[in-house]
Amino acid sequence: MNYAPLVKAIQEGDQKAANRLIEQARPVLVRMLMARMNASQEDAEDAVQKMFLYVIEAIQEDRIENPTGFLSYMIITCRHNYLKARNGLSFTPLDDLIHEPSESPDQVDRLMSEDQYRILTECLEQLSEENRQIFSYWLQKPEASAIDVSERFGISKSNAWTKKHRILNKVRKCVKSKLDLA
């Protein structure tokens, strides 16, 4: 679905249309978090709600540069909100998350989560220190723009985007290869 009309409705102050479009998007984003991030229904709903609060403000302040890519922006922001909430609102080392009490009484789910965190930790350890710092920064500040990252790390805006995508691809490939071996 194209969410550019949502951006337009918020920019124009059409609250009725914005609310209708938000209510259409909400269950899709909640299901996505539950399926991809193994989030509970409650955690997924909280992350989506926080995302909408943030993006509505961002739209009103004219910080959304590409309305046609808004779905990707919402998904990324939902994931970051979920991870931030899961990590206690700050970037917690993944080793610490393994020892966190599981919300699910099901042992299989808990073991799968522990295995996923172990694999992700191993993949993050393979990154250079600079790439881990950039990855951590973007997890802590999902709303950060490429300009923010470029200023923080002394790199160009295009290099910030390039690094972000390369880091994500490296982590994604590493996790996939480790899951395929398991």
C-alpha cells in the first residue's frame, strides 16, 4: 500500500482521512512486528503507537523527505521502537538480553529467542568498531537522518547511507548464514 496519502492528509490537517489511514496501517504493522521480531501483541501495539506519535510529529514539522518511501520508514521506526523498549530504552549489549526473563512461558520460544540473540551478537562482533558504533547509533536514534550520522561520525551524507545499508546487509547475510547452518 502507498502511504503517501497519509503524509498528505497529516500535512493538510485532514484528521478524518489521517485517522482512517492510520487504522488501516496499524494492524499490518503490528502483525509485521509479531512475525518478524517475535514481539508480543502488546509490545507490538506499543511500538506501533510510539511510531505513529513520532512520525505524525515528523510530518507536521516537514521532516519527511520521501513520502513514497513512507512505509519503509514506518517499518524501520516500529522495529527500532520495539528494540528500544525491549532493551530498556537504551542500547543494551545483546549478551544481557539473553538473561532477561522471557515473557512467554513456552520454552521453545525462549530457546529460539536466545539462539537468535546469540547469532545476532556473533554477527555484530564481526563488524568493525566504527560500524558497530554507527549501527548502535542508528538503533538508539532511528529518527536520525544521514546528516545527523555524517556529523556524528565525521563522514559524508552519502557515505552515512552507504555504510548503513552495507552494515545491514552484512548483518543480514551473517544471520542468514548462521540460521541456515543451525
